[in-house]
Amino acid sequence: VPAVAQGGGTPAGNDVIVLGEVGALTGGQATFGISSRNGIALALKEANAAGGVKGKKLVVRVYDDQSKPEEAAQAVTRLITQDKVVLILGEVASSSSLAMAEKAQAAGVPMITPSSTNPTVTEKGDYIFRVCFIDPFQGFVMAKFAREHLKLNKVAVLQDNKSAYSIGLTEVFRQKFAELGGKITVTESYSQGDTDYRAQLTAIKKTQPEGIYVPGYYSEVGVIARQARELGLKVPLMGGDGWDSEKLFELGGSAIDGSYFSNHYSPDNPDERVKKFIADYKADYNGAVPDALAALAYDAAWVAIDALKRAPDTSGPALRDAIAQTKNFPGVAGAITLDAKRNAVKSAVVLKVADGKSTYVTTIAP
Ligand code: PHE
């Protein structure tokens, strides 16, 4: 039985447990979905090599949502009604996870998002979980770093008004930065998929900020960085986990150098478990170093596997209860204990971008 079957592939039999996965395998967030799929496939391969769960092999049905929330919601309906999955993994983008959570909660099928950080995702109901921190913390991390490490007094913000993630992070950053004594000079907006940000950047330049917070996704952030430099804006850019993609360097080139972003994990971590994960991932994926998405998806899959082992059966309520009891689970992106709101409380790292890569700067604990 293959560890990964694309949607509609392997027929479900009594010898397998079928999981569902929804991800952006194409579109503006494609590296998110591909990394996540790789991380999940590695976890399932390991679990199956160790005998599977309850004497059965694990398989996963994967649907591509093309980076669109409406497609993500439809994929969940298909996974539940046609594929009869016991549990769903995904999405990365909070807007897509929000659309999915609605359907999963209504059907009573547990869903674990590896990496959606907007707080409202798990508020959709008691079947919705995540294995990452949430944006009230992530926004605080960069505000603190900007004030205390970069010593910035005046910062502008450029948000994506099509993304629940970007809007939420903007709100928290603005509030925390002000609380820490900093000033927000202006907040400008763009829409996901835009390609010209010069009007917003010109307005930002007029306010003479010492830094610009851009809590968007890599596809747009790379282009924003180039246009900012062209307009003579030389100050550091700052962002969140949405920057985490190899493509950021391709799109941003040297314009993104000297920028910083908060993230869930750094491959520089010397921990033995992390080193083994990186080596195994590289072996399976042509030497690629796993990003935070791959690490969190690997962790989400293992949390699911662990819950499947502990649950008395694979019904929705039994699995939900087992997932909710996850405590001190040793993930490669930090230990996972799920709180009463079904969120994980974890540290964040700050990474610096330079010369086509990101390097570890510091860890900030909750
Ligand atoms: N946290 C982002 C969101 O909620 C997704 C993301 C996580 C992107 C980790 C990159 C890395 O939309």
C-alpha cells in the first residue's frame, strides 16, 4: 500500500485506515502544500514500517486546493462523503483552514492543522486542533524583537487584506509594538495575487519608518521586497511564518537580505531527533532541507498516529478525545501539549534572511 495516494486512488479496505489531507500543491502557496505533503508522507512511511496502527496500514488521500479556500472546503466534503476518511490533516493558510474547519466540525470528523496560526481556526469547534502556536504570540514575538533587538521606534505595516492570517497578525503586531513604546507610522494593504505595490510603498516611504512589517506569504513578499528597494526604501523588512519558502529567495533576490521573520522551527537545531528527521527527509526528497511546514506536518501526522493508537476505535468522538489528550508529544518543531482550546503552546524562533538563506537568530518563549 503506498503511503501517499492522490485523491480518489486506493480503495479503502478493512486492512487500511484512511486519512485525508488538503493542501496547496499548486497556486501562490504551492511550496506550503508540497512541503506539508512530504512531511506527512514521511511520518506515515515510518509508522507503516513499524507495523501501522491496530494491525492496519495507514494511507492518505491528498487533494490539491490550488491555494483557494473554496476548493479546500470542497475537498473536505469529498474526503468525508466519498473517501470516508477518519481524520483530516491541513491546511497551512488560515483562510483555507477556516473554510475546512466549518465542514469538518459539522461532520464530526477531527481535523488537525499543522501550521495555521490564526486564533479563530480552532474556535470553529471541538473537532478542530492545531500543533503550532497562534498569532497573538507570533505578533508579540516580532514586536518584541523589533523593539528590543533591532531597537526600532517607528515601523510601517503592509498587510494582505485577503488573508485572515495577515489581518490577524497585523492587528496583534500593531498593538504589541505600541504597548512596547513603539509607533506605527501607517498601515497599508494589498490583495493576495497583486503584483504592483508601488503606491502603498510610496505612501509608506513618506512616513520615514525604520522598518516595515509585512506579514504576508512568500509569493507577494518577495516582490514587495524588490519594489521597496527600487523605491529607495532600505530599512529592514519583518514578517511571520508565511515567509518560509525557498521561493522567497528566488523572488526577493538580494532585496530581501537583512530582513527578519518569526518561525516555528530552525533546521540549525542541534537536537538529535531533529537531525535524524532532517537526514531522513533529505534522503526521501532529493536532498531538500525540510522547512517549518514539513516539520509541522510531520508532527501533525505523528500526533494523529499517536491518537489513533490510543483511541479505542476510529470513530470521530473517540479520535477527538484521544487527540485532545495529547501531552508532551516530542515533535521535531517542539514538544506538543494541546490546551483546552486545542492549541499548542510553543516557542518561536526569529530568522535572519541573507545570501539566499535564513539563519537562526534567537528563540522567544511564550
Ligand atoms: N501561519 C500561516 C497561516 O496561518 C501559514 C504558515 C505556517 C506559512 C508556517 C508558512 C509557515 O496562514
